[in-house]
Amino acid sequence: SAAEKGGYDYFMLKEIAEQPKAVADTLLGRIDASGLLTLDEVRIPASVLREVDKVVIVACGTAYHAGMIAKLAIEHWTRIPCETELASEFRYRDPILDQRTLVIAISQSGETMDTLMALRHAREQGARVLAVCNTNGSTIPRESDAVLYTHAGPEVAVASTKAFLTQLVACYLVALYLGQVRGTKWGDEIEAVIRELSDIAAAVDRVLETMEPVRALARSLADKDTVLFLGRHVGYPVALEGALKLKELAYMHAEGFAAGELKHGPIALIEEDLPVVVVVPSPRGRSVLHDKIVSNIQEIRARGARTIVIAEEGDEAVVPYADHLIRIPATPTLLQPLVATVPLQVFACELATARGNEVDQPRNLAKSVTVE
Ligand code: G6P
């Protein structure tokens, strides 16, 4: 009913709007005043976490994209080797696991069959499994050694939005906690990240307030067949997530690419007026990547693409090459997906509406896939 949707036309719109609160709720009580993480609910003894020599993340769909970003955070902050794999691939390939492997299973519903099978397989090999899950008492957390719940609240729309942002937050917390427990040298960067995490809900809110041009842009593209998405580092999974949302909701051909691969194939697809969304890394910090992406934007625009550029506030270098510019607040590099994904959710939702599609219940999809 309309009341259940909180006055919004679709659950998805309501859930997009709830993201600042979902993010804040997932952080609540987990960082103390001195910036230390208190994840006592993660009932894997510190002695075990100190011995972990490999992290493997398994998930499906949108949760897999959260896992791809989590890998970058875990390796950067803890220096523990980490790989992220689609649960459906992992379980059938004889992966190498032992008691020193920490497996993180990410799932909104906690009922996805492929993810469940992957974690069962991991536990049989002696690995510890930590679930990152949004549904209390669901199967995946029940069968795991420990669980860190995301506090997104119930997610009804099939296409995941607020659950994704909270999965990212939970994964950042796990990465920082691993570093804390293991005594990883706590540099200035980590302190800044923890401070910025506490402000991130406000940043997401700011993005939501500036979405009208994104909606107008989406409507103007309603009769397109294809949209491409490019990104690099954390922007690559964001590009994949933007493309997934567009497939799920708008039933359009949408593909995400690692921007560095452009010249290895995708650039052949660029033609006059093709919309290409580019997620631009911060010009601060890893500025090398920023400059490389700016050249990618120049290259595709020279070939006639219509460039839709998502870039940090104050990044002037992109301005000459952006047909459409979507601004996001500056964040530490690894946290950028929390703000960069939001315009892509709004974009897909509005395109679906413009194409007359059912937003909350896309054809052929299920909220939770409990079969193989
Ligand atoms: C389905 C949903 C996706 C979701 C995926 C994984 O495909 O349509 O939105 O990302 O399952 O679901 P989970 O509940 O495990 O996060």
C-alpha cells in the first residue's frame, strides 16, 4: 500500500531515501568515542583472527559488488591477502581453504542458496565463516561462526540499494577491526577514515538532495538500447553495480568495464551518442588513477560518446569532457562507493519508470534466490 511505501511511489525510492539512516544505523554503537571499533558481536576469538592468513569473500549479485570493494579495503588496511568470488563459482572449483582462512559471506536475505552452499563448503574445509547479513536469524548467519548484521531494515524492492550501502559499511568495519585486533600500524589514514565514516550518512544525504538532474538525464535516455559504465579501483565495482541496476530495472543492455581495459576491447563499442557513465576517482590521493580516467573520458568523447561523469566536488579537470556532470562529496578513496553508487541507483530507477517497467518487481527476478 501507499502507506507502506512511506508516501513514495515505489519501495525502491523509499529505500534509496532511507540510505543515510541505514548507514548511520549500521555504524551505531560500533565505533567508540576514541575511534576504536567494538565488534564484540563478532564471536570469533581475537586469537583466531590474529592467525588468519587469507580472507575469501563469497556473495552473489549486488552483494558480490560490495565484496569486490571490501577486498580492496581489507588488503589496503590489513595487508591480509583477500579474494572475492561469486559464490556460484567458488563452490564448484575446489578452492584452497584451511583453518587460517576467514570466509566472509555477504547476503542481504541470508537465504541465497549459492552463498549458503559456498559457506558450507568452506566450513567443511575448516575455515571460519563470518556472515554479513541484513536478516536476523536467517540461514546464512545461523550456519556461520559469527555474524555482523547490517542494520538497513527490511528491503522490499528486488533491486538492492540500502542493503548494498550497509554491506559496504559492515565490510569496512570488519576490515578496520581485523587491523585493530592484529595490531596493524594505525596510521593517520585509518583515523581519518574512521572519522569520515561517522560523517558519511550526511554525505549520502547531500547526494540525495542533488538528484533532480540525474532523473532528468535518465528520462532523456529512455529510448537508448545500451549504456556503458567505466570505473577503476573502487570505481570498477561501482560501474558493475550501475550496470547491474540498469539491467535489472530498465531491461537495457548495460555493461561495466574496468577503465584500464578500454583499449583491450570495449572502445570498439563506442559510437556517436552512446551514453557512457564514468566513475572518476578522487584527484587527491591516488591522482595517477584520476589522470588516467580523465584521458579515458577524452578518448571516448573524441569518438562521439555522450559522457556522463561522476566526479568529486571541486574536480575541475573533468569539466571540459563531461557532457553531463554528477557531483559527489569528497571522501577518502576507499569510501567513495558509498556516495558514487547512489546516483546510479536513482538513474536506473528513473529509467525503469520512464520505460514503463515495474520498479519493485522486475520481470524474471526474485528478491532472494533460494534455488541453484
Ligand atoms: C538476487 C537479488 C539481488 C541480490 C542477490 C543476492 O539476485 O535480486 O538484488 O543482490 O540476489 O542476494 P542476497 O540476499 O544474498 O544479498
